[in-house]
Amino acid sequence: MSADALRLTVSGANKSFGGLSALSDVSLEIRAGEVYGLIGPNGAGKTTFFNVITGLYKPDSGRFELNGREYSPTSVHGVAKAGIARTFQNIRLFNAMTALENVMVGRYVRTRHGLIGAVLRLPAERREEHEIETRARELLDYVGIGRFEDFTAGHLSYGDQRRLEIARALATDPLLLALDEPAAGMNATEKVELTRLLQKIRGDGCTVLLIEHDVKLVMGICDRMTVLDYGRVIAQGLPRDMLTHPKVIEAYLGAGATA
Ligand SMILES: Nc1ncnc2c1ncn2[C@@H]1O[C@H](COP(=O)(O)OP(=O)(O)O)[C@@H](O)[C@H]1O
Ligand SMILES: [Mg+2]
């Protein structure tokens, strides 16, 4: 565990859409350097939770802390600066750009000159751009798709697009990485590789928050987890205790899932 990884504490988070309560008094603590699972049937509020902690949706109420210090998840940029990065359930890549360029875009947000400087191509910016490119290449290798750096993102397999999203998120040097269903569309081999990648990320000092439907994958990698149903926390604890938890069984069987 790294001293740098972030601890995220959420207390009493609420978020409604009209009359629908998507998050209802959700509290959880993700310890620094662990892989934390967030599971639950479709519509349970998992993605809403991500959107709230990353500044995409404004919570109705709740207290949010990073390493014990309150933070206000009200701007996507501010949250990124605080050290949180995420991927999206519906992949959000620039399909016409290469894999390398997609990761470079992720990196620009944390550089001094930013995207404008890169476009103007002044000497200092060119030097910076070279560093960004080198780092982007390292990250593609890190997630296992270095050989595809010149492929346009839209031409990669789903599994590789998901890994590219992870590389782009890592380009901001996050201390907490939130992944929304990263294994969706991956085959069995890719899932094994993903598990290794997440272990590597954790080992390198980044806290990981994982939304995932594949119960085997979640159980295999998560240190602890929360189960949501209809916006409420129905269980929290060690993966092995979740499998036998009556409320969890009921939520999954009730939703017709085959957990
Ligand atoms: N932007 C939105 N506007 C209205 N309702 C939303 C919005 N986002 C999510 N919801 C609703 O909130 C509930 C939780 O959705 P979501 O967080 O996407 O669930 P999950 O990711 O667990 O499948 C669902 O009923 C969904 O329809
Ligand atoms: Mg979702």
C-alpha cells in the first residue's frame, strides 16, 4: 500500500432525479490502496455514485472526504486535480484519433501549457509534448496495448478500448481510479489480464474503485465491497460474506440476475 493513494469517505450521499431516488443515504469508506467493489443490479445507482464523486452530477446532500479532508465534488476538473480519475460505462474515446493520441489528450489536462500550447507548438510546448508522448507510450505498454499505438481507437476491440480508457485515465496520474464496468465486452482471457492490470495498479499505489457485473472477477480481486440496490446500501464488507448475505441474494435473484 502506498502512502500516496487516496482514501475516499462518503457519508450520507443523496441524489434524486425527479421523484426517483438514485442514491439514498449512501455511506462508504474506501481505504487507501485497496481495490473496492461496487456492485448491485442494473439501476441500483452505481454509475450515479461515480457521477457524484467525480463532479458530473451535483449531489443533493452528503459529505465527501479525501484522506480525511472534505472536498466538494462540484467540478470535473477540480476532482481530477484532487487525484481522482475514472472510466465510463459507455466508452468515451475519440474514435478517429489514434490510441496514442487518446492517451496524450488525457495527459494534457495536467500539464502547464495544456492543449492550446501544444497546438501553437512553441519550443517549450514541443519539449513538453515529447514528454507527454513518451509517457503516453509507457501507459499503453502498461495496460498491454502498446502495439496498437497507431490504431484509431474506433478500430480496437471492445476489450482494448476499455484498456485504452484505463490508460487515458492513468495519464492524469490519479491516486484513486474509478472504473465503471471495465470488463464489459471482454472475453475470458482479457478478463484475466484485466485482473492482473488492476492488481498492478493497486500495487503501484493507486486506490481502485470498481463497478463490475462479473461476480467472479469482483470476488477475485476486491478487498472489500458495497452492494447497492434501489439506491441504498444493502450490504458492505468482505467479498466472501457478500455471497451468502440474504439481502444480496434477494437483490440479485429478484432482479432475475444469475449471480
Ligand atoms: N441523468 C439521469 N436522469 C434521470 N434518471 C437517471 C439519470 N441517471 C441515472 N438515472 C436513474 O437512476 C437510477 C440509477 O441509475 P444508474 O446509476 O445508472 O444505475 P447502475 O449504474 O447501478 O445500473 C436508474 O433508475 C436510472 O434510470
Ligand atoms: Mg451503470
